[in-house]
Amino acid sequence: MIPIRENYKEYAPPKYVQFTITKLLVNLPPRYLSGLGCVVLTNRTAIGKGKTKVKGRKDLRKDFLGFYHPKSNQGQAWIEIIVDNIVASFPAGAVPRLLWRVLLMRELKFAQTLFHEIGHHLDYTIGAPARSGEPAAKAWEKRLFGLYVRKRYWYLVPFTRFALPVFEFLRAIFDRETRRRRATSKAF
């Protein structure tokens, strides 16, 4: 099991965050985690200033949900998860906040970010099932999420035929809400 470290600045994370990340990592095959030094849970204030380039655009680092840091002379590869951005990306309102209390919904949102960053690691170390870069990370994310669901929620697999469109719909809502919040925060 790779270590999970916390590095927060003026932020108290929800109690379930480390437990959720641990559960996601434990249920993945160890071969996919080899070469990773740790997972760091942090918040947008602790990241600091700066921009990063993704898909030809430069965006503020503090607006992202996570980062993959490849192996370097300073040490092993590691993943950085920005907890407050993930929690804030969940749509507001009474019903969505109630859904946030459902373990599977929390796992879905954290898994999306964590598996995407592990996808970058796998693209860097093993290779890509798709074109390198973001498409490869997205392809690995889907593959890892499928492995996780089949292992952790094996009893739900027969219902995936009906539930998959619902999950894709919820994911589209989460992604749209995240883009909307980023756009409104950039406008100010």
C-alpha cells in the first residue's frame, strides 16, 4: 500500500476523504501502483500560485482537481489530490448534497480524479491504451474504474447495463458544473 500524506493549509478536510482514497487504492491491483511513492491530499491554498498547460491552454494550478508528478532526480513519482476542489465540484443544492453522503457517490467523484492521475502514471510507465497524454489518462481512468467496480461492487455488475447511463449522466453534470464554476471564477 502506498502512503497517503496530508498537506493542508488553513483547511480542515471532511472526515471521509482519507478513508475513501485508501479504499480506492487498496482495491486496485498492486501492479498499477508500482513506482508511485505516495498520494498527497492537499487544498488549493497549499498549492501556491502558477499556471500549468493542458490541451494547449494555460490554467491556474489551483483550479485543478489533481496532478501527477513523474519520477525525477528528487524522488519517486507521486500524485497530488486537491480535496477542496473535488468537494466543491459536487453540484450544490439539497438533493446533490444528500447524494454526497452516499459512499458510492463520494467514491465516484474521488475515483474519477485519482484514477485519472494514476492513468497519467501508467501512461508514463507502462504505455497508453489510447493516444498519449490526456486521452491516455482518460482511457486508463475508465479501465481502472471498471476494475474497481467489478472488485468492490461485484453485486452491482448485473445492474450496470441500466446504471451506467445514470452514472454517465451524473458524471456529465459534475463535469459541467466544474467547468461552470471555473468559468465564473475566472470572470472575476
